[in-house]
Amino acid sequence: MISLSPVERRLIDVAADQPMLAQVERWAAINSGTRNLAGLAAMAGELADAFSALPGDLTLVDAPAVEAVTNDGAVHLLDHGQHLQLCVRPDAAVRILLTGHMDTVFPVDHPFQTLVHRPDGTINGPGVADMKSGLALMLAALTALEDCPLASRIGYDVLINSDEETGSLSSAPLIAQAAQGKIAALTYEPALPDGTLAGARGGTGNFSIVVRGRSAHAGRNPDDGRNALVAAADMAVMLTTARSPTLSVNPARIDGGGPNNVVPDLAILRVNFRPASLDEINRAKAHIDAVVAAVAQRHDVNITVHGGFNRPPKPIDPGAAKLFALVKAAGADLGLDIAWRATGGVCDGNNIAACGVPVVDTMGARGGAIHSSDEFLLVDSLAERAALSALTILRIAERGHL
């Protein structure tokens, strides 16, 4: 370790001494898939108990329901798990935001439910990297900060939501509210196995496009029907013509159809857009409108578009560049070579950056194969990344700015 003061060395020792591995093992054993409300309630309770060791006001916030289009074309409200909020020293002159999520992509009936300790020093298990370990090391860093005499110089909000893996549609207003008045934010998505962080991110938009046609007998009078499935397929192909190096278009699924002898009168096209800029969002919106109008006229069907662009692109602006530089310098003093690169993935860092707050959103542990049954965590990165977070936060407190 290079250029560390006695206060900083003490901070790092305290962070490393926290029971992060035990917490990861306990929390990853709880299935907290986004739609598993019972599992999320259990996870929220665990996190509330753990984070209540910090000062400040901790609350579990009831989540508003979110509209979703089901396979019958109806719009229903989906309930979500509670979100955790912690506010510490709200009157401090310097305030930051730390965010994470308690949900995973693995539903309650998914076969991937157990943890395996591997001989190579990794743990394989659901959510071990994304992001039960990130929550544990976030808590370790804040615990170390509270042990430090400089803690009074900085205030912070912690927001741990229950719906990040499905787009944070329920928690987006909380994120925007929590970002207000903050000079920086840290989010605890996992770093890559080699420690590389995510830099600039593209945006995302998800749409469910409902096509309603007219049923008819497929043999006797097919021309009296209006095939919603064919219209949806035509629309999927037409939407992809907007693809460019800075806009990906992925028609992912068409729900609908029925017996072979019936012209289908209902289809729902699910499609994802990944824009690299706000200009591409505007271009995509115009393209969707044009395609919908053309397909509706060509196939004589009714089309309703649900969804939108819920996460704008996250560029590396001057404020973000300063925060990355601070993290890199802290890493260098810990003997870590911190690098970052652009990615097409999205997370709550996109939402935070849209509020004008500089954010580094991969402050979590090193790991990989997330969203799969091969997901793994490098155990030795827990103490390493907790030290990186603690030192970064302390130096923001010392400076009073980025």
C-alpha cells in the first residue's frame, strides 16, 4: 500500500475485518428473484437488520405497483418488494449516494439455488456477484467510515431497491429523489473478474406492442381474418431496420396465436432498444411510430404500444471523469490498477447520471458469468473492494469535493 495515512490504514483494516463472506453466504441462500415477493421480504429484513448498525434513519419503503402487459394483451399491475432507504447525516455539507439491489434474476422455481465453494477461491451461487457481495462490501466500507474520526464530515443516503433486474420501474422515483443534492454516487454492480469497471453505458428501452386483428377459420374464410401474428412479425422485421452502430434493436419474443385452424387475432411483440445517445432515443421513438402506423394500415389491425425508454445513456462527462480519477488514485494507493471501459449493459447508474450526479456503478466485488448458473464471486475481492470504497468515500469527505 502506497501513500496511506494512519487514519486510512485503520479504515482499511476495519473494512477488511467485517463478516462479508458470511453475509454473502447467508444472503445468497435467500432466493430473492424480482417476482418472489416472499423472498424479497426475507431479504429486506436481513438487510434492515444488518444496515441498522449504521447511524441514521432506516426505512423499508412500500413499492408502487407497475404496469405490465400479460400474454392475453391485458395491462395488469405488478406488485414489488419493499425498497430499503437509509439516511445518515442529511445536514452534512458533503453528501453522497450509495445504491444497490436486493433482487436477482433467478425466480423461486429456478434450479440454481445453492452455493458451491470452488478450489480456485471462487464461490458459485445465485446472486453472489450480482449483487449480494456488493451489498456486503458496501456495508463494510460504511462501517469502517463510521469508525473514522472524519465520518462527521460526510453524509450519505443508501438506497437498496428490489426491482433493478427488471428495470427499476418501481424504484426510479426513489433513485431520482435520493440523487438530489449529492456530489457523487457509488453503485455496487460487480466489476469484471480482472477488476475492470464499467465506464460509459448505453441506454435501454423495453416495449410490449399489442396487435389486435380479427379471427377467422383458417380454411373456410381466412381472408375475413386479420392475422395479428403476421402483423407482429412484420413489425419486428421493420423495427430492426433502425439498427446502427449506436442503436441495437432486439425483437425478443412474440406471444399469441392458437390452434392451426384459426387466424390469430392477438399477438404481443416484446422488443428491446439499446441507444448510445439521446439522439438515438429520439430517432428510435420516431421509427417506432412510423412502423406502427405502417403495419396497422398494411394489415388492417389495431396496435397499442406500451413501455418506453426507462434508462438514458450514461456518458463519461467531466464530473464522472473526476470521480473515476479519484477511484483510480485510491486504487493505486491500495496497489490496484483500476481501469474502465464502455459497456452496452445498463443499471441504476444510468438513472443516477441522468440526474446530473457523477457515478461509478461497478464498485462491487470482482466476479463473472452473472445472470447464469455459472455466476461466481472471487472471494479475495471482498476485502479489496471494501477497502477501495472506504478509501474513496473518506477522500471525498477530506476534500469536500471531487
